[in-house]
Amino acid sequence: MLLSEKRYSNQAGAILILALVFLALLGMLSSTLMQTSVFELRMARNLQFQLEAFHRAQGVASAIADRSDNFQVDGGVGQVSCKNVNSTPGCTASIAVNDPNIVSVPAGVNIDYQIERLGPLFQKGFPVRLAQDQVSSSVAYDAAVFETRVKVDASSVGQGTSHVALGFAVLTAGKNP
């Protein structure tokens, strides 16, 4: 037996056990890192959907505001116009949207919107400053106040919801004193 063989024979596989321990630690570390990465990816995806849903809801509210016939100034306080008159209790009129692409959504996502008349029938003498090309001979304007609520709901596919509420004052010509 050589001298070098004698030196290695008394270690009895300690390096193998040490290597297996380090391998197990590296495996646990990589598993934890993968789980963290998957969790962060889900969080980023949810944030992206939430932002998209918020912008879609704002776009729908703006599209509703583009049509003056959506705001019934001759109705009373509490009058509600909605997306579908037949499926919403208390709804008295339907809302029209100019661009149907704005309200089209993927499967599992639902958009619901409504307009509610707030305040008294008219707010007399509503203070407003118009652009030069819109100036009228009317001394003052009256205003009907509305609230538009839009809800984008994708909770059925695990992506959450987003709500937007915007207030609008629809001007009507006031009476000259």
C-alpha cells in the first residue's frame, strides 16, 4: 500500500455527505426563488389588469359623456339610465355608446354602467365660463347634475374589479331676468 492511499482511506466519505447537504440547500433555495418569482409574476399580471380595467372604465365613462342624449335633463332626481333596461331594476332608460369597441371585452369580463340624476331638478344660475365660440346671450345657465358609474368586473376569471364614478353637469339655457 502506498502512502497516498493510506492518507485518503480514513476519510470514510465525509466529503460526499457534505456535498449532499450543500446540494439540498441549493435545491431549497432555488425552489423558494421560483415560488417567489411566480408570486411576483401573478402580482404584476393583476396590477396590469387593474390598470387596463381602470382605463377601460374611464374610456366607457368618456364615451357615455360624448352623447348628450344619455343625460335626460327633463327627468327627476334619482332617475337612472343603464346599460340594459330590462335587466336592471329601477332603470328607466338605456345608455347609448358611440363606439361599440369600447364596451367589447374578453370572455369572463363584464362591464356595467349607469347614469343617475343627482340633486334638485335644476341648479339655478350655475356659474360657468364658456369658450368664446360658445358664448350665448343667456345671462346664466342652469345645470342638471349627473353621476356616471362604470364597473369592470373580471372576478369570475380571478382578475378583480375596477370602479369609476364621474360627475357631469349638463348645461341648459337659463331664463333671462
